[in-house]
Amino acid sequence: MSKVLLISTGGTITMVRSKHSGALVPADIETFKAFMPELFAGNIHVDIQAFSPLLDSSDVNPECWVRMARMVYDHYEEYDGFVILHGTDTMSYSASALSFMLENLSKPVVFTGSQLPVGVLRSDAKENLLTAIEIAAAQDEEGNAIVPEVTIYFEDRLFRANRTTKRNAEHFSAFNSYNYPALAKAGVHITYQPHLIHYTPLEKPLVLHTRFDCNVAVLKLFPGIQQPVVRALLRTRGLKGVVLETFGAGNAPTDKWLYRELKAAVKKGIVIVNKTQCNTGSVEMGLYAVSLNLMKAGVISGYDITTEALLTKMMLLFGENPDDIELVRTLLGKDICGEVTVD
């Protein structure tokens, strides 16, 4: 019998309606189990561990990521796979972070949640959770995990976690992976796409990374952006990295002041990464003249990475390599675990 550890951090999926007030409140483990008897009726052994107190995903931070990753790491040898229940609002950030924290992962870590609470009649919670459990337990004929990476399962799609973005606050299909295909599709059967899945050699031991440096920021360009705004952000004390959200294929205004501010920041040791504001497509610095100034200023390309993956990757790289900015710059331009398509 396959064994899966279910880690509950909170979120809409864990909510039930209070008998006294009628309001939605977090369910304790026993109440949650009562709504999900199917968890314990199949051929997969499921154990549950929960954060206390449960968290709204808006309150999730790097300390929470460390707790999640450590729970996987500490129980890695005991289980065939892991499912993490998480609120949808910051799920892509958390799942992306764990994809970088759990180096050499060879077992599934599947994030899921729901748009409606488990205690609501039309909830998508049961379908999402039960399918996530099945994916976490799935093995090939040799007993190896079919999807040995950090993923997000929602509605009927399994995505690589560090390729996802929450796209909808209302529909059941809350997430999308704009620049990388789904790893599996669930219908009557779950159809996996092995050629799209990231595999790590089984002989490599799992390595846990837990050091983050949160001195990063996002600077989103827009027509009419003013120099004092850019200057104030780039001169923030302690700032180490900036995600520069640009237009189209990585373009920016050609104002001389913008070039000077960016160049001065890079010269001070701030790492600036060019990330397109478009959901689909990649940064192609130098394709248009309006991106040449960014190259001259020392801004590096983020290619087709998501903002969620870029921020979490940046925070972890700065945390793990506090005295080696050049190494951070190099690794930000490389694919570590399938998060980016590098030219």
C-alpha cells in the first residue's frame, strides 16, 4: 500500500460552515476527516499533519515555506509522496519556493486547494484533493514516482509548480502554466506526459535549502512612470535584487534618466532581472532597440520565468550565497529545476 503524507497549511479548502454563526471557519483535523471519508477508504494510506493555527495564504511567508519543506524532508523516507493543502492566493509562490528548496527531489510534492470550502455542497475540494493524493502515490512498473517534482494540481490539470500563476479568482480552473504544458490531465483516467516531467537521478540525496533573503522588490514599468518613484525603490536600503517587469519582449522607455538609475543600481551590486509583463512569451533583450539600454545598464534576462518563480528563486539564491553576487547573477540566468526556458 502506497503511503502519502497530507500536510494542511490552511486555505479555503480547509473551511467549514460554523453551526453557531453560519460563517466559514477553519476545520480541525477530525472535522476535516469527517467531510473526506474517501481519504481512508482506498488503497492509499494517508496520514495528516496540520499547521497550528491554520493560515490564510495571504499570511504565508518564507518561514512558512521552511516549515513545509522541512516536514517533507523530515518524513521523506517514510512516504511515497506528499500533498500540501494551501490557499490559492499565494500557492504559486509557495510551490515555486519548495521546488528550489528541495534539491534532488525524487518523490511527488503536490500542492492543491479549492475555490469553495470542503463543507460546501458544490465544492471542488474533494475532486482536487483525491486526485492529488492519487498523483502523489502514482508509481511506474519499477516502483519509481511518475511525477517526482513539485507540482500544482487544480481542476483537471497537473502543472509544474514553478511555471504557474493564479489566473482566476472565481473559476474552478484557478491556475495556468502559460509557458509550459501540463504534466498530466485528469479525466476518467490520469494521462501523464513523461517527456515533460523533470527527473532527478535516484542516487542523488535530497538536499534541503532554508536560507532566504527577502531584500528584493518588483518594479513594474508603465507609461509615464516618474524618476523619483524608480529612484526611491532602487535606493531602498539593503535592497539586493529587483524584478523589472517590462513591456512585451522585455522593452522599456528609452528615457536617459531610467538608464542612469538602472546602471547606477547595478554598479552598486543590485541584481536586476528583466521579466515581461505578458503571461505568455519570453524576454528577448536586443530584439528591439528599446531594450538595448537595459542590456547596457547590466540588466539580465529572465526569459520566460514567472514573477512568482523569479522572486522565490532570487530570495533563496541571495540567502544561500550572501557574499557571491556574481554566482547569484549566473544562476538567475540558468535553469535549475525546469523553471525557465533558457536560450
